[in-house]
Amino acid sequence: MTENLFKVLHDKFGYQSFREGQQEIIQSILNKEDVIAILPTGMGKSLCYQLPGYLLPHTILIVSPLLSLMQDQVEQLKKMGEKRVVAFNSFLTPVEKQQLLQQIEFYKFVFLSPEMLMQDQVKAKLQSMKISLIVADEAHCISQWGYDFRPDYLRVGEWLPKENRPPILALTATATEDVMNDIGNQLKMKQPTQHIQSLDRPNIRYAAVEVTSADNRFELMLKQIEEYSGPGIIYTQSRKKANDYAKKLSEKGIRIAAYHAGMEQVDRMFVQQQFLQNEIEWVCATNAFGMGVHKEDVRQVIHDHFPSSMANYAQEVGRAGRDGADSLATLFYTENDENLSIFVATNDFPEEFHVKLFDEESKRGMNANQLVEQGLLTENHVRILSYWSQRKTIDDTISMLQRLKQQKMQQIHQVKEILTNLICIRQQIVQVFGQELSERPTNCCSKCGLSIDELVNSSNERSKQMILRPWAERLSLLFPSN
Amino acid sequence: MLFQQIILHMVKRLNGERTISAPLHLMRGKRSGQTIQDVKSYGFTKYFSLFPKLSKKTYDQSIQQMIDLGYITVNVNLIPRTTELGLSVLQNMPNLRLNGWLYRGNERIFFQRLSLVTQTLSHIHAKSMSFVPVQKDEKIQKWVRHYLKGFSYQSQEFIQSFYQELTTVFQSANLSDLHLSLLSHRLSGFEVSGVTWQQLSHALNEEEIDLHIRFTECIHIILDEISTNSNLALLFQMSEGIKTSTPLTESAKKTANLYQQGYTFEQISALRQLKTSTIEDHFVEMAMNEPSFSIQLFFPEGNSDSLIRQIGHHQTKKLRTLKEAFPDYSYFQLRLLLAAGGESNDGESV
């Protein structure tokens, strides 16, 4: 069997060896155990169900609450040449959904959003077909103790057959005891085997640097980029800033491109490609960048702001050093940045008077679009309020929104605290996710002491700016030796 | 600059007879009677559907900028006029080889097909079949799959002839160096990434929006070349359904069909349960676009040709002004005359 594992690993995925934890998890799955697996983000979670897919006889069902993540995983499988993969999510038209449902047995990997799982016809179909494994991806969303609780996801437990059900694999990057127990209970798992990896990424070294002004911040960022090598990602808060930094830095001779959701899809793809192929050294992005970018040798991640939660921070810095080599995560901040981050996270959030206005105007027969057009509410307000007005009373909505806003503010405050107090950053990160740090690398973080020169290479001579080529040369690059 | 010049060009020709929204509707390719009539009577076939997704916000910002720069004025009734300064800026406008009326934004679909076919063949050529398609639109992917299956697309001969056609079409007489830079860097393939609009804008030192105009122009030139050059068979097949076969709107097409079957104006209105004014719009559209359609029917005295000539002498397309000069004729009749006589106005002159 083990021999077989390595053969599939090599033939299908092109790897010689497993990453830490993967083999044990897969072994448990093949033994038909229920499994809760905790792996840090970006360390090969999806392989844990993809590989068994080629050894087990029937369909692998993956429930995934994050749409973009789902799309990315489907794309990865397709890129590997796997055709038997399909995603059921809100992007499908009813007709498409019908057609796909009818031939669902054909597919080896079926991805579903939790909402889809609750639809009767989907449920009926799934209960009648043969399934080898059920995967709950981002399983912390099932738990109300998780940082990203999704109520819809809760109901996954209701659907599961009681008798003779296939084994369940719950995957997450959070390890607090509450969350783990909750996942086990909600999914009605039978004495799940727990495979827990350390969530620490020892090769990532953390630095928090206080700056005095926006200009000072840019100078220091530029200095760091000029002195130490990429590939690297700069995370910033707005599309405008992403564009501006990219422009200013490219004028300094740095090969860089902006990336944000306001760009057309083809452009975003071009930036990913250029980054993967080292045609550019840096990407300056909003948090839209990362999903689907599988680059192993990112040496630096720079933040010019406090991200909206420790989970997001961990996710973004986690894009560095997937090859295991030393990497640097630097965050530049001023004292005021906490307020700015709070503003960005909550300024489009409905307040008490928005809730009341929405209610009154709806009663008067005003529709949501009119409210947006007249500038009374934003699209985001309307999206949130339309959803909750069907489900909660006004007072409940108001107090829930206030609670959520408080929570967002606390999460940002936590990020600020962790990065600016005197305690080891690494230790605090793993604590947030419910673990203790067992050992600390030398050059751990800016608070424990950090010598950057020992970590990342100093920057090479800047290669030339990207220059456009004559068209005939471009064409013969596309079709060489013509 | 180019974008502003296009707006200046339209404002000048509109001659204070339309509000500032008219150019926006036109560039978005709005299918309304008014906009479609403006296309012909003011000679705006080039710019129709130039920016199908142009947002009101972006447009308003440009307009504000042009007011601030002193290129145009907009009065309280939202009527724009060019200033002396604006006219001098317009003087330097290059001649654009756009044909928006013919392609109506469909040129985008053609380029999506072209870029996905190129990416696919480039990977096959490199014997590397694993890639993420540059076009995510399922319809485009489906079309390209179907297109490629019509050939032995994995063969070197096929890839060679595709490459040959690309090389040929890149040498179309009317393409400038700028066009070729844009086109070649928006294509991507095996280990060759495309270049973003922002990067192109930095490298070429041109505004992004102007590069979009040039790019659309470039695709129009290529489509023209493909439709006339018999050596471009593969690309010709790729341009299937891109050119508008009938310039009529869907609804006007239905009215035209009924009319051809011999139904009268009143019968069509009753049959389709549409207001008279809507059917009038359809007939105006037909007068504008169908050379075989004669407006004689609506001029029992048989004097439509001379009326068209008379109207041509008036320096206005504004109906109310014309009505004062020709009080015996209805607005509908005047619109028919304008539509039928519009052609001569679509010259190159700025």
C-alpha cells in the first residue's frame, strides 16, 4: 500500500516525498477513519484528499465554504489533467445544475458549497450515489468558536446519513480545543483521529517596523526592496494605493505590477503569470492576491497596514517560504494605522440608522436599487440588510450588527497588539490558533532579535525594466523556431 | 487625450442639439431610437459601442476634467459646446479607423477567441498541455474547443499555418507600430506572459483609456483585413458571427419582417401590441439602415427626394427647428427624411 502511495504521489502529482503530516492523514483515510487534520495554510492540505481520490473506488465529495478557494482547487485539478472534477455553486444556472446533477456519478471530485448541500434535489442525488470520502474544507467555519463562522455550514451535519456513511475528513488551520470538539460534534464524527501539525512556520521571520509618516513608510519600503531580494508581495489596503506604489516603484527600476480586483480578469492572470515566471520580482496587491498563486519561492511579504484579523495576516504572510527556505514578513506601521484599518473594515458597514432607514423605505415600497441610486445606502448595506431583514427583527439586526462591528474592531486591535507589544510575534500567532510554541528559531522576529542579512539575500543587480519587444519577436516566442 | 478628442468631436458635431449624455449613450452602444438616429444623422458610426462598459462615473470625471481644462462648456440645460481651446485640441486629432457600427463591441469576442486559440496552440507547440486558460468565459472556451476540433489542430502543419496567418495579418497595411505593440503583448502562451494595460501604459507613455481605443481600432483593422484577404482562412472562420449581419435592433428586425410580408404600419402596431411611437422608431431605423427600404410610402405626394435635399441645406439635425421650417410635415416624416439623408454626413472631416 505504501509503495502504491508513493507511486501515485509521483505519477499524478510529480512529487518524490510527502510534506510533514500528509502521509499519516492519507493513511488514516484509507483505513476508513474519521479524521480531523490541522495543517498550516499553504502546506499541502488539498493533497490529503486528492491523492486518496486515485486509490478509493468512488466519488470524493468536498464541501467548501469559500467560493474562490473552491474555484482555485477545481482549476488546480484540471491543470493536472483531471477531467472528472466539477463544482456546484451559485455560479451555475438552474439548467446547468440539472445537467451536471444527472451525470454526477461520472465525476471523481465533486465540490459543493454548503448552501448547495441543503437543496433537496442535490441532497437526494447525493444520498443515492456511492461516495468514498466526505471532505469538510475550512472546517473551522462549522464551529461557532471559529473565527470565520458560517451558519449555513452548520447544517452539513443534518444531511449526513446515520448508517454506513463514508468516512469524513475535516481540514482546518485552527487548533483551539473548542473548535476541534465542535467540528467533531457538528459532523457527528466517530472518535475522529486527530492529526495535528504545528501551525508555526519556522522559516518565516517576522518584523514590525514603526514609521513616522506615509513618506517615511514609502522610503523604508523602497529601501528594503532595493536592499533585499524578492520575489515578494506588498499587501496594501486599496486599489488606488496598489496602483500608486506599483507606479512609483517601477519608476525606481523595480520590476513590479499592481494586482487588485478592479483590474480585468485577463490582466490579473497576466500578473500571476509574470510573477510565477519571474518576469516581475514584486507584486503590489490588495488582499485579492494570493488564491491560486502557487509560487514556492516567495522570499518577502510586506504589509503597509494592519490586516483585518490575525487569520488574514497569517494567510498573507503564509504565502512566503513555501519551499522551506528563510523568508521575511515585514509590517510597517504608524500609531494611527489601527484607526485607518478600522475605518476600512467598517466604513461600509450598516449602522443603526441605516437599518431603520432600510426598514422604513422598504415598507413604503421603495426597492433596494432606488435606495442605492439615491445615495441613501451603499450596495454593501443593501446586500447585508436584504439578507437579514428576512431573518431577524430590526432590533435583533441592530444589536447583531453592533456586535459584529465590535468584533471586527477587536480583531484589528488584536493584530495591532500582537505586532506592536513587546512579546514574541511567533509565539502570539500560534497562541491565537490554539497552540503553544515548542521551539524558537534564531532570528525569530523583530522583538526577539532579527538580523535580516542572515536571512534573505541582498538584492542582485536590478535586471532591466521590462521592455516591450518587436511584434515579430513576440510571435516567434509564442511559436519558437518558426 | 484621444478619448477627450473623441468627446470633443461629438460635442462639436452635436452643435448644441443634444445633452452631454448623448456621447455616453453612443459610446456605450445604447440601442434606443434616439441614439441610433444620432449615429447616422450626426455621422458617429465610428464611435458606436466603443466602450460598452463605460461607467457614468468615469465619463463624468472626464467631462469635468474637460470643463476644468476649458475645452468645453456645459450649460444649465446640460447642453455642451466646444470652446476655442477645445477646437484647437480637436485639430490635432488623428484619423481613427474605427467601425463601431459594424462590429458593435463584438470585436472583443473575436479577440477573446484569438487569444485562447493562440495560448492553446502555443502550449501544444511546446508539448505542454497543462495550462490555465486565459479566457474564463465558458462560452468562449466552448467555442474555441469546437473551432479547434474542426482541424487536426495538434499537427505541426496546422500550427504552422496558424502562425503564418498571424504573421500575415500583423502586416496589414493600416496597422501602426503602436497597434502591433498592443496586439502582440496582449497575446500570451507557453512561458510568455501577457502584459497588463497598466504596464503598457507606463511603457508606452500613453493613457490607459487611449490604449483601449487604439486596441479596438487595431482589431477593427484586422477584421477588415480578414474579411477581404483570402489567405486568412483560419482567421476568417474565427470571425464567425462577429460582424453585425443586420444593423437593426432585435425588435426593429421583427417589425421589418412583418413589413416585408406585406403588413401595414397599423397592422404591425396592432399585431405586436406596441405603441405607434415605437413602430415609428423601427421605421426610422429601417430608413437609416436598409438601402432597399423606401420612405416614399409615407410621402403620398412623392416629394421625399427633394425634401431630403432641402433639409440638407439646413445646418441642423434638431427636430424642433426643422419643424418650424417645415410645419406641414409630422415629426415622424421629418425623422424619416433625416434618417434617409444621413449618409452624406459620415465623412472624415472633423
